[in-house]
Amino acid sequence: MEERIRLIQGDITALQVDAVINAANSSLLGGGGVDGAIHRAAGPGLVEICRLLGGCEVGEAKVTPGLHMPAKYIIHTVGPVWKGGQNGESEKLASCYRSCLEQAKLHDCTAIAFPNISTGIYHFPKELAAGIAIRETRAFLKTNKIPATVTFVCYDQENYDLYKALLNS
Ligand code: AR6
């Protein structure tokens, strides 16, 4: 596994990193899954700040403070809902990773952590999503010094095993 990419299994809200990425929906006003966990950990002030952002398009990213989380920032991105694969889903997911990495760089985040965007409630196939996440991250790190490290945080065993295999290949 390359030095600047890390893999862990667990809850992203507990991580001591500069920025945690949130797999949000276009309203940015909270939801289930990792989004719900991040809003609970950050506290009720997060939805108030998000309300001022005017939502977010699929594939784009917006930044808020981490509030009560250990992370300084939350980078909210909106993944695509899987609709069979013929609706630009892969390109939109790739765009999420690129947008988040760009925002991390703009905010001088040395260490960031990604959840497995779109692979829960949005039903994106996990292996395809993992391949896109790793490809886009490797490409960005190759041409950028910041972020210095990217941690993929897998919640479920299936994603963890997929990432482990792909990162070691
Ligand atoms: N830490 C890390 N990963 C987690 C956590 C956690 N605490 N909780 C869940 N995951 P999902 P999506 C994993 O459904 O598919 C929300 O309602 C989970 O196992 O959170 O992008 C939003 O508001 C899965 O691998 O996000 C949107 O409406 C991954 O996070 C919608 O869900 C993503 O699953 C977004 O759906």
C-alpha cells in the first residue's frame, strides 16, 4: 500500500484529521447513514450552517467547520444515486472525489478521511465505487502535495475487504 493512502474500518466521526468527507444529499440538511452520524457528532449547529450554503450539486463539494467533531472541517459532497450505470454515475462519483480533494487542498488540509460515498443508501456497486475512489485519489496525490495523507474509512466488512485487495494490487 502506498505511504500516503491509509485504510481503516470504523466510524469516521471519531477521526483526528483535518477534514472528514460527508456523503450528503443535495439539500445538505442531514439524513441517514454517515450523514446522520456526522450531524449528530458535529451538533445541531451544523444544520444551521448548512442551511446558508444553498444545497450542493451532485459531484460537487462544500465546506463547513467540524464544530464538535475532532476534525477541523467537514467537506460535504453529494454522490450519485445508482440508477443502473447509464446515467453518468461513475463520472459523477469520480467528480465527488476530485472536488473533495480540491477543497481539502484549498483549505490546506494535511490529513483527510473519506467514507465510501454512494455505496449505502444510494446503492452504487461497492467494487466499482472503490476502484473509482482509489483511482481518483492516486491521480490527485501524484500531482499535489496537499493533502499529504488520505484515509479511506470503511464501515462495513465488504468495503474494507474490497479496498484492501484493490490497494494492495
Ligand atoms: N462512518 C463511516 N462510514 C459510515 C458511517 C460512519 N459512521 N455510517 C455509515 N457509513 P450512506 P450514500 C458508510 O448511506 O450511499 C444519507 O441519508 C456506509 O456503510 O451513508 O452516499 C444522505 O443524506 C456506506 O458504506 O451514503 C443521502 O440522502 C457509506 O458510509 C444518502 O444517505 C455511504 O453510505 C447518501 O447515500
